Amino acid sequence: MEFATESNRLFIVESFSPIRYPKRYMSNLGQLMEHSPFCERDIRPPHNLQTIDQAGDFLIQTKKKGMLYGIHYAHHPFDVVGWDGCCYPYAFSIHDFEPITGRVHQPPPVHQTFETNTFVVCSFVPRLYDYHPEAIPAPYNHSNIDSDEVLYYVDGDFMSRKNVTRGMITLHPAGIPHGPHPGAVQKSIGKKKRRNWQ
Ligand SMILES: [Fe+2]
């Protein structure tokens, strides 16, 4: 990967099963539907492939079930000009994710971006708070019966948490009730817009 600047943070998620778009946003013909927070236009596939046609000894590390397997190739792996099929790397900027908001507090699945056989990835992006006149924008206390909740705080102010700053990770294990820190619910009343990323 090449970056435009030197100051970067990477949060890498790996999965034993394919990472897909949420099923409920897909038509049975495999297209993203109109109620999806992102669409095909936001997906950036490879373009202008840099082809390297070179013989030599190239070690490729393939990861399977947590183990790395070294395979030696006699040609540079980038000796292609295109591909067949539908398996390829792509980029999706979270700045293109259109948040779903409501008069009352929306449940976490509205933030879902991807899913696998065993976990989902949600993106909590800056958005309008709940706009019912008596809405309480802070999330309610809850307990995830059968899933752990890992949060990575990307940027901004985190309304429901004290002493949490960007770059931190929190873990709420399955079955443990949790919610906003004391005082956060009262402080959230009347707030109009959320500015953080997680
Ligand atoms: Fe939670």
C-alpha cells in the first residue's frame, strides 16, 4: 500500500469466510437495492493495472486458517493485465456511506456495512441525531446475548464514553449489559448532530 502522507493508522479485519455486503441490501439478482446506505457507484475496483512481466523467484505468503504458507513463483505475480470472474480487491470510502437516521433511536443494524458467516462490520458515521422532540440521542443500555462488541474509535468526540479518544478500542463481551457512561444520557438531550467516526 502506498499512502499520500506518513501519518496513517490501519485497523485490519480478517475473516475465515468471505466478507460480503449485507444480504438484506442485495436483490436476488446480486445488485445493491435502493435502501442500501451505499451502492455500486461507491465501489472502486482496480483500474490501470500495473503489469510487471518479470522472471525470477517470488515468495508469496498465503494465509489459511491462521497459518502462513510460503509458495515460490517463477514469475512476478503481477504479470496480468486483467481478470475473469467476480473475485477482485476493491476500495470503499466510508465517506460515501449515507447514514440512516430517524425520529427515534435507530438500532445498530442500520450502521451495518459488511457481513460474514460469523460477524458483521458496522460504521457509525457523523449524522443527524434522532429528531423526535423528546428523543434521547444517547444509545440505550443493552446486552448482546450472543455476540461480542468491538469498537474502534476513529475520530471525533464520543458522546457515550468518557476518557475514550481516537485510536482506542473497547470490548463489550457477549451477555454483559452496558450503556452510556453516567451523565452521558442527560448530556445528549437536545444535541443535534453527531461528529464522530467509529
Ligand atoms: Fe453495545
